[in-house]
Amino acid sequence: MVLECENLASNRKFCNCTYERCSRKGNCCACIQYHLSLRELPACAFPDEVEKSWDRSFRKFIETYK
């Protein structure tokens, strides 16, 4: 189930997800729900250079920000 988002257009301006086919771009609630279900974080939790690796693990988050 994909949640609707009132702020989709404005959120997309700030979404740094590089996965082109992502259906959740700009839909932050759906994105967070999806990534947490996979035990990972969404793209916006990472700097652009790190996000490009698509390693969205909690381990990568800690490594990036420690």
C-alpha cells in the first residue's frame, strides 16, 4: 500500500535518491516505511556521495557520521 502525499512536488525538490525507477520519490512517509521494512534508511539520511553507493544500511549510516 502506497500512502498519498500532499507535499509530493515540494519533497521531490529535495529528494536525493538516485534510483531512477523509484516510485516513492518525494513521498517521504512511503519511503521511510519501505526502507525501515528492509532494515535500512532512505537516501535522504546520507550525503549525496554516500547515497550513490545504494548502501543504505544502519552500519553505513554510523560509519558516515561517526
